[in-house]
Amino acid sequence: MEQPAVDDHRPLRDQNERRTGMKRRQLLLAGAGLLSGCDKVVQDPQVRTTLAHTEDITRTVQRLVTGPASLAPEYPAADISPAFKGNGTVDPDDDDYQDLASNHFKDWRLDIGGLVEHPAKLSLDDLRAMPSRTQITRHDCVEGWSCIGKWKGVPLGTLLQQAVLRQGATYIVFHCADRLDESLSSEKYYESIGLEDAFHPQTILAYDMNDQPLSVRHGAPLRLRVERQLGYKMAKYIMRIEAVSSFRHIGGGKGGYWEDLGYAWYAGI
């Protein structure tokens, strides 16, 4: 059964709490925005060390302030942005992906593996048949722009509970079909999150956006929504999910495509 958006069934947050949250988001976005044009700077070892230390502080403070179960703000339908900007790749230049898209993803399967007891390959129909969650949330990009959209999908925690994580599973890695700038990396896009965020109620694998099937531009057939983090964490064109004990052996070993280039792994807002 579909779970309604949270704001439909709970009172509006206290105004002071909302104001504090907005200020925190603005500060974090301002800092992150400085990095969006400074890829060369973040390659410096001293800068990387400083960023890593700052990231630890940010993660610790956010979790002390908000708590592990706190929810990102949700909005009424009237606040949905008339146009939702497509970020990063908007049409993967990948033959296998293009073949899947040409058949409306009927042959696509989500591969769930790694440190799980029950590996699975699930179709879109399989995912749509599972309990779903709908939420209207704001997407904050590291470049400084924001959009509000309505998302529907299966909670990631539901899939992980069915797969049954094995001992040692610490992170969930998302392997995608798209490759960004080959001059920066030959790897396809990937991202990872910790189990606390993976089991958060607002972390979903979305297959619908604004009451329509997810478009290619916005990540079809499936994209991650992890609402308490910046937009680059929300992997699109997901092909495979892997439970791992460490991501040091994946890509550049930092936990994600942009993280390998110097961005923070924990992009909490």
C-alpha cells in the first residue's frame, strides 16, 4: 500500500525548527558551491585532508542536531516546481542502456547483490508491486539551485530487508548506466550511502516523478532519493545495488564518482 506524503498526516514543523534547518542548508550549500568550480583545488593533499576533517564534523553535528530519524521537509503539491532541472547526465551514451530505453525498460532488471543472503533481479513491475512511498521534497544541488518534485518509489529499506544483509555489510553502493566526463574519469557513475541513510524512511528508489513514470532526463528507470543529502548523492540510471563492507576497492575508493574527485562523501543538509 502506498504511504502518503508525510505532510498530509502530521502538523507543520515548528517555525523555529524550519528556520534553523533552512539556515543550515544555506550555509552548507554555500560551502559546497565553492567546490563546484574548484576541482583542481581539491586535488591538493592538504585541501583533501581539511575537507575530510570538515566532513566528519559536519556529519557529527548534523546527527546530533537532527537525530537519525529526523525527516527532510516535505511540501504541498502547490509548491512543486513547474520545471525540474535535469542535473548531470540527461541521456546516457551507453549502448546497453539505450537498448533498454528503446523497449521502455521492459527488459531492465535491478540487480541486488554483494553481502546479502538473497540476491535478486527485479523488474519495474516487481518494484511497482511492492509497498511504495510518495513524498514531495526539495532537491538541493551543489551548484546552488533547488527544485521541488514529487517522487514515488519503493523504500530502499524494504529491498534490503528482503535481501537480508550479511554480517559486515556497512555501505550500500549504487552502480549506474551513465558516464559523465571521460576526461575526468573512465568509471561509470556510482554512489554510496551508509546503513543509517539506507534505512531512513525517506530514502526511496523512485520510479515516478510528478505522477508520471520517471523520464530518461531525470534518471529512468530508477533513481535514488536520499532526501537529507545534496543532489549529487542521488544516483540516476541505477542498474545494480551492492552491499559492501568497504568501498575502497570501487572506483577511486572514496565512495562515489564526485567523491573520487574531491567532494565530500557525506553531503548532509
